[in-house]
Amino acid sequence: TAFDLVIRNAKLCTAADVFETDIAIKDGVVVCLGKKLAKGTREIDAKGRTVTPGGVDAHCHLDQPLAPPARMADDFETGTRSAACGGTTTIIPFAAQEKGQSLIAAVEDYHQRAGDLSCIDYSFHLIVSDPTPEVLDRELPELIAKGYSSFKIYMTYDDLKLDDGQILDVLDIARRHGALPMIHAENSDCIKWLTKRLKARGHTAPRYHADARPAIVEREAAHRAISLAELVDVQLLIVHVSGIEAIEQIQMAKARGVNIHAETCPQYLFLTAADLGLDGEYEGAQCVCSPPPRDPENQKHVWRGLENGLFSVFSSDHAPFKYDDAAGKKPNGCEVDFDHIPNGIPGLETRLPLLYSEGVLTGRIPVTRFVELTSTNPAKLYGLYPRKGTLAIGSDADLVIWGDQPVTITNDALHHAVDYTPYEGRVLGAWPAYTVSRGEVVWDGKQYTGRKGHGEFIARSRPFQEITDDQ
Ligand code: URP
Ligand code: ZN
Ligand code: ZN
Ligand code: ZN
């Protein structure tokens, strides 16, 4: 019987190799690689263009309930559609526990939210905000064993943060049950103290968000998080690292042999604090995220960390809030103080094209490293490999065929439900010409061709231990 889909003349790039091949797909899986493969029911000629494994976005927020009026603009339908049109074929958003809520109830709630809305495969990280004895002794171990093999904890945000003793407790559960903990490292009390002082001086514009969360606040928390992980003897992933101060802490930890992984995001390569605007300007609220974007010197250090192996993972941290919306950055048309602007920026769709264009096409990073950062490493760390994160016989047929024409980013052309992109007007060297999710074309370079319900929940294994961190 014929293959379902054959992609001809691919320049197939994995984290390890680049080679010319046809790719044959049957029942959503890669079944043959080689030249002159038999016919497929559908055929696509890649014409020698680069083909990479579909993106795995291991850090994105969809449909998380928040304190009113804030509401996330993307649900699992618009969020996954947007991801697919930018080359991402697997997402790991969060199932967040509210204080006082059972962790298992939180997970059930998020499964309801995902329903059958997703057009690409998805899994969930847990967010542990209330580590009661019940959560530590029963719920968390049970959920880890059931395929929720990673969880995020916070050192800041009143409704989420844990104190150091609680952090030690949950890190110890991660160690004993083989889960991967992720941490948001910013010092909460420093942020509060700086915020109060800024506001007392009348500094309320979005730009002061950056002054309330300077790099030292991230550096101190990163150092402390590393120390706590070292004490417990567990691996730890530090999410959304913004610049040199936290990078240095990670470098020192790795040099000591501590098993620390680090993630960064497009906003720390392409935005700076200047994007938060000047005094009296409010539009910079669009770029308010935590940690805040820094300066060009820090961008250079983040690029270096992508080049030299300091970072294992490149994620979007997609946090979708509209700008001009009752539930968004400018609630009911009000220019609120910086500390009341919902945190986070959209980026599911632009993550891969930004790094491919500005990293690979400019020669900053090899395409193999691009694949490692955006697909292979997140798949390995979060227990999805080798089903996801590579293109090999037996892997899911999740892939991107890259276009070779320049594209200007405009929000009108994106597929999320957010009313802006921080990257409006930026010219990229390429955009995906096709995205394929388990053998189905979900983006054909012009249109979304996927369907909601195609995406399946994936229960994940424990972290794949042989991940190669070069440092
Ligand atoms: O500002 C951000 N990053 N918002 C999303 C939530 C988080 O802390 O990752
Ligand atoms: Zn965070
Ligand atoms: Zn420097
Ligand atoms: Zn986040």
C-alpha cells in the first residue's frame, strides 16, 4: 500500500545530521528515509529546502484563569493554530494549581479547557503553588507517574510564590520521583520594595516595570534557586533567563558540576527595556514581561549562550493578553500603573521563524543547534523523545519545510487572538512553507489547514538523562 505522504528532496536537518533524503509517512509516523521511495497518496516536493523537526514549545500559557479583569486571549484552539502556522507541532502549556486547590483538580480543569480544541499535540507542566502534605505526599508523585513529569515553581507573584522551605520540599519530591522542576527566579521582596519606592516618586509608566525588576533581582534568585537544588541534589531548569547576571550564576553552577539547565526566549534577543517606552507613553505595556527585556549588551550575552551551549531550551513564554481590551494590557481603556499590567507577551507563532532567520540564516548558530534548542532538547528534557524532537524512523511525522523568501511580520498575518505582536514590521529571512503534524499538513505557507481535535494529549516519560549540555 502507498505511503500517506512523501516529502521529496528534503535537506533534512536534525540535531545531529544534515542530509538529503525523501521522507515517507504512514499513519502519522516516519516510516522510510532514503532516495527514490515509492509513491505517496500525497507528495510534496521540498526542492532541496531545509526540513526540520516540528518545534516543541515547552513554555507557553494558554487559557489560564487569572484575577479579573485579566484574561488570556488565547485558548487551546487559537493558541495551537497560531503555533502550527509558525512551525510548532507540540506545546507544553501549564496546568496551574490555585492556592487551596487540589493539584489533581487543577489538572482536570485544564483537560476540560483543552477539550478537543487543540490542532497539535500537547502535554501539561504542573504549576505547584500550594505544596500541602497531601500535594507533596500523594498528588504530585501520582501525577508525575501519570505523565506530568515536570512542574514549575515561582519565587515571585503573591498568588504563586513559594518560600525557600517549600521550594526545598518540592525539589525533594522531584528528586525522589525523577521529575524535572522548572523555576521562575526573581526576588519577590526586592520587587515589592522597588515598586513601592518607584510609585512613591510618581513613576508609574510601563517603563518602570524594568526598574522594579532589575537584573540583580534575577541574579539573586537564580543563585538561590541553584543553591537550593544543589542542597537537595536535583536537576533544575531556570526558565526565561534574560541576561548576563543570571547567565553567570548558571555558568558557575555548571562549572561546579551542578545539573542546571537554562531556557531563554525571543524577547531577550529581540526586545530591550527601551521597548517599554518613555515616561508618559503607554504602548510599551505591550512588551511588559517578567523578567523584563534588558539592553543590547545583554542581548549579546543571550546570543552567546545560545551559541555556546549554556542554554538548553529556547521557548516562547507565550502569555497572550490583548492590548486594547477590557481583559488586557490596557484594561477598559485605562492606563494602569506598571505593576497592574498583565505580564507576558505573545510569541508562539514567531518563535521558530525569529530564531531560524536571525540565528541560522545569519550564520550565528548552525541549523543543528537550532533544532536542538527548539525541538530536540525540550523533547528530551520533558520526556517526549524520540517520539518528538527528531525525524527518524518511528518518530511522529511532525516537521517544518522552510520557505526561502523574506517575510515581514505583521499581526494581521498571525493566527493568535492577541491584537498585537511586539515584532510588527520586522523582516525575517524565511517562514515555514509547510508545517506537518503527525502526517497532516496544518499550514501550507498561506493558510491554516489543520483541524481542531487533531491534537492529542501526550503523557510524558521521565526526563531523558543523556541530554547533552555542552558546558
Ligand atoms: O511575564 C511573563 N513571563 N508572564 C508569563 C508568566 C511567567 O512567569 O512565565
Ligand atoms: Zn515565569
Ligand atoms: Zn558583556
Ligand atoms: Zn511563562
